[in-house]
Amino acid sequence: MRIRVVLDVLAVLVLILGAGGNLAAGAWTLPLWLPAWLGWTILVGSVVPILLRRWWPRPAYILSLVMTAAAVPIGGPVLAIAVVAAGCALYTFVVAHGTRATRVGFAAGLVGVGVIGVVVPNPSSATTVNFGASALIVGFALGIAVHGRREHAAIERETHAQQAVSAERLRIAREMHDVVAHSMSLIAVKAAVGNHVALEQPDQARDALRVIEETSRETLAELRRVLGVLRDGTGVPALAPAPSLDDLRALAERAQQAGPAVDLVVDGLTELPGGVGQSVYRIVQEALTNVVKHAGAAKCRIHVTGGDGEVAIEVLDDGRGGDAVPGHGLIGMRERVAVYAGEFSAAPGETGFRVFARLPYEAPVTAR
């Protein structure tokens, strides 16, 4: 804003010095019937709308039309300055208020210039009308273009903001589902086991309670991490690191405590970008949750393979198979894969059920 004001001041000085210098040098003269002081007043007053237009667009435009009407009988550089100022003021008026609010003012300016240019005696009626109308039309057209561009930019910003909010809500919902569904499945299974053997096999019941306790604590920590992003800024949440490829071993061990024997194999991978590693973890977590809840499997094999800028995940169990049950878990896995434009499938295999995902990614650049 400050730079624009400086440019306006420079433009005003150029116009005043140009017209006033020619007048003082005798390159052109005021009409004989016009007092010199009044001519100079109209000349200086004609540039005032340029200085006022950024703060008061409507009053500046009205003032420019008044000064244009006063300059018509004089003609010459005085009229030229007044018309240029009117075009600049109309441009700012349109940009600030849009075309609907400025159509009446634009039409009134055109009619006023035309009527005054014909009715009021002046050096050249044709020049007055043509020049005045051209300046107003150019100012109005430029104002429409800039106002439309700003409206479009504002709509795009609002759309992007809404998309960002929706994406964040989806991410949080997905994280919440992955954390709660997996952990509660383990807790439910071990609680059922503990309840079943509580009297006859108290040692197994205590083991089940221990698993429930550990899983509950880990789940609470995960929930605090996920819910930390919902803080309103009054406090800084202590966030734990997001789960990654390194946490797969602990995940497999926890799932194995719920019943099935889990065999985890990781080939060709030492590290992954943070987002990819977290997606791999969550996909394996959800697949294991479905194995524990639905498959009734005795064994489950997890194979995570990396190489050539992609990572492949295969989770295969020996359970009862059957068609995949639509739910948030499969939807969440599919969405995570879609983020990386990868490949996903979940269907019965030769034995049991098979979940497969492939996530391409750009390998991190190593600094030299």
C-alpha cells in the first residue's frame, strides 16, 4: 500500500509539473475570460482524486467528475489531467466495490462527459467527448479485470482452506480409527481369554491382563498424539514420534499376543520418508486388526519389500478367507495408498485372505 501511495504522489507531481511548466512557459494559455488563480486552482484540484482514491474511492470518483466538468471549458492539459484522474478514480472504485455497485457511477460519468462536452462551450467538443469517454471506459474495464481476478483468487484461497480442513479431518479420523480399532481388538480378544480362563488358569488370565494393560497405555499415548493436533493453541502438546517402519516389529509382537503367530519379514529397506513409513505402519496395523477380528487365523505372514523408489506390503493369513467386509479399515488403507498413487488390493487368497499394497515414493536426496 505504501509503495502504491508513493507512485500516486509521483504521478501527481509529474502531471502538475508537466502542465504547470507548459503554462508558466507560455506553451499554452488559459482562456482570457478565466482568472489565472481559478485556472491554477482547477489544475491542482484535478489531481486530488488520484491522491484520495485509495482511501475514499467513491468520493474521489465523484470529485473527479466535478473537476472534469470544471475543466471542460478550459480544455488543453487541464482537461487532460482531469480526465486521467477520473479514469484512475473509476478504476479504484470498481476494484473496491465491484461492477454492480459502480455501473451507475460509470454510466453517469459517460453521460455527464458527453452532455457537458456538447452543451458547454469548449475548444473542441469532439476531443472532449472522445477523450473523456475513452478514459472512463479504460478505467472501468481495467477495474473489472482486476476485481474479477481478486475475487477468483479469494475463492481459490477459500476452496484450498476448505480442502485443507477436510483433508486434516480425514487424516485425524483415519488415525483415530487405526489406533482405536487395532488396540481395542487386541484388548477385546485378551479380555475374552482372561474371562474364560480366570478360574482354571489364573496364570494365563494374568498374562491377558498384562497385555490389556500394556496395550491400553500405548493406545492412550497414541490418542494423545493424535488429539494433540486439535489443541486450540493455548498449550503445546507433547507429541510422540509418529509410528514408522521401525515400529513394525513391536506391532507384530502385540498382534501375536492376541492369538495368531505373526511372521514379519522386511527386505531391502533400512529407512523410508516419514509419511511413507507411517502409511506402511498403518496399513500393516489395519490388516493385522482384520486378521485378529475376522479371520480366525492361526498364522499370518507380513512381507514388506522395498527397492527402486517403492515399497510393497503383503499381509497373508491362513484364516477362513471370504469376501472383504466393507468398512473404514479397508477404506483407510485404500486412501493411504491413493495418496501416493499406488496399488491396493484386498481379496481371498489361495489360503485365507491377502492384502497387498504398493506405494511409490521419491527417494530422499543425500547431501554431499
